[in-house]
Amino acid sequence: MKNNYLNKTFWKSKIVLITGINGFIGGNLAKQLCSYGATIIGITNSGKKNKFLEYEKILNKIKLYKVNIIDKKNIDKLISKHNIQICFHLAAQVDVNVSKVDPYETFETNIKGTYNLLDALSRKKTVKSIVVASSDKAYGEYPISQLPYKEHFDLKPIYPYDVSKAAADMISKSYTTNLFNLPIIITRFANIYGPGQLNFTALIPDCILALLKLKKFTPRSNGKNKRDFLFVRDVCDLYMCLSYNLYKDKNLSGEIFNAGTKQGYSVDNVVKKLCNQTGNQSLYQQIKKEFSNKKTTGEIQHQFMTYEKLKKFFGWFPKYDLDKGLIETYNWYSNFCSKYDYKKFLDRKLKL
Ligand SMILES: NC(=O)c1ccc[n+]([C@@H]2O[C@H](COP(=O)([O-])OP(=O)(O)OC[C@H]3O[C@@H](n4cnc5c(N)ncnc54)[C@H](O)[C@@H]3O)[C@@H](O)[C@H]2O)c1
């Protein structure tokens, strides 16, 4: 595998825009790019200091702007002010539970936010590489016999979050045509987990908080649905790989890349693994009972992805398996929660 993208000389001279920098993946990516010397500009819609960036001691190394991605005037202003060369578009309303009760905000942020940004970037001559985060959810539901998902599968989502990601995905593709010639790669990744995911409605942080005895686990399905889990460090590495390669070769524009580990784990199985790793069998037995009383609604049943295309193009493959990633994740939360009160990060609309 060529590791040319792990190149300080390249990143040191780059001005990189990250939308959604206050979020889970944006924070991890900012941390990684800082260590390579990139100049980072971040967009967030939150006025609060990001605890992950603060905890990882990189807040003062980046330039943060508080702008709502749907605010066209201010997005235009910000982008015209900086000679951005590389952009990662990660900002989105990602909470599936929020999208079920407030689809409007999800559509506004995820769809309008994407064309606001791309429209502004299309007037910027300095931009050579844009990575847009779509999602495995954009595909919608396929029978398990046809899984893992492949890049050529049609997008046929029905639930609000899934539709919003598919719409943003297709809009991005249209900006790569010879009408606009924007250099964009679109990513459709599996579920991502790891240090810094401060959305505690997500399965793994929710279960870890229960293991740390900080709250009760809230089952949101019967535990039988299968998901593929990518570790966030693999994701950051892959984002660097994709943006570097697109920067060097504009013929990659318009390409779509899936990433996952090829393996589907049931939600029940993930909880079991975490409980086993931390020696808490009784919690698993309790959660198992709660799964049996729960119905899954408004969510795709089974999803897992390959990385075949990534391997073929760049020799890329994920370096973390679920067991290794879960141990690192548990240890990170254990340290983080000893410093910060997790309740400060709870969503304003959803009471846990
Ligand atoms: N986490 C996953 O499992 C996963 C999997 C596949 C794809 N993705 C995609 O990756 C991207 C990042 O996901 P994440 O897990 O880091 O989510 P996150 O919620 O942690 O981060 C999203 C960020 O977007 C920002 N944001 C939301 N609305 C905004 C608005 N109106 N204006 C400006 N900023 C706004 C939030 O403040 C937050 O910083 C998303 O596009 C998501 O769809 C995530």
C-alpha cells in the first residue's frame, strides 16, 4: 500500500476547511491533520467550546467559525475570505432519532447545507479536493442476501436521515460534472465509532456509559439488526488518503467509495462484546431481556460494506477490528468521563 498521503510536507502547506469540526469525526480529523501541520479552518453551528478538541488540546491550533451551514450569505463570506485548498464536508444533522421527530431540520441541514457549501466552493479557484461524507444509509434497504453493499447499488432510501444523505450525495455528484468541474469524492461509510463520539444516543457510547455505571442503557431496537463498525482512526486515515489522491489526480473526481469491514455484527453482539471485555455479564443479561421487549422501527435492518474498491484504487484497508477498536474506545470514555460530566452533551430534544 502506498502511504504517500501520510506526508507532512504535503499537509504543512495546505489550508483545510472542515465543516462539522465540532462533531465526532470532524474533531478526530482535525486532531490528525494538526499533527501533520495543516492549517485548519473549522465551521460549527455550536457556540459551545468543543470538549473533545479541548480535551485533546487542539482548540488553540485551529480557527473556528460559528456559522450555520444553511446560512448562504455567511458561508459565501467565509469561503471567499480563505484560500481553501482542501475541504471535508462533514456537517450534518446525524441523529437518526432526531430525524424521525424533526425531519425538516435534517433536510435543511443535510441537503441545503450541502449545496450552500458546494455553490460557494464552485467559485473558488484554489480548491483542489473536496470530500463529502454521504453514508451507507443513502443506499436504503437491500436483502441481506445481496450484502455487502457495493458502490454501483442504486440509492433507494425511504427514512428521513437516509433520504437527506442520498440527496446530498446526488447533489455533490452533479457538481462534479463538466458544468461545474468541482473536484469531489463522495464517501459512503458504515457506522463509525471511537473516541470523541459525544452523541450518547449512539449504541457504543450508550453501552459504555452503562458499563461505567453513569446511566441506564436505552435499547432502540430488538438487537437483531446487523451493522458494520469502522473505527474512527481508520476513517481519518482514509479521509487523508482520499483527499490527497484527489488533490494529485483530478480524474478521481466523481468517484464514490464505500468503507466498512465487510462484517456485519448484530447490535446484541456488540453489546455482548463490550460486556465481555469489561467483565460485566450481568449487564449483558439485563440488556438482552430489554432487547426482547423492543421493536425496531424506522431503521434499515442490516447493513455492511466492503472496502474492495478502496483496496483496488489505493491499497487501503481498515487496520482495526471491532475487538481492538472497542477496547481503545472504552478506555477513552473511561478517562474522558472522569473529567467531564457526560450530561452536558445530551441532545436538547431527546431525553435519555
Ligand atoms: N458517525 C457515523 O457513524 C457516520 C457514518 C457514516 C457517515 N457519517 C457522516 O459523517 C459526517 C460526520 O458525522 P459525525 O458522526 O461526526 O456527526 P456529529 O453529529 O458528531 O457531527 C456533525 C457536526 O455537524 C455540525 N452541524 C450540525 N448542523 C449544522 C449546521 N446547521 N451548521 C453547521 N454545522 C452543523 C454539528 O455541530 C457537528 O459538529 C456526517 O455527514 C454523517 O452523516 C457518519
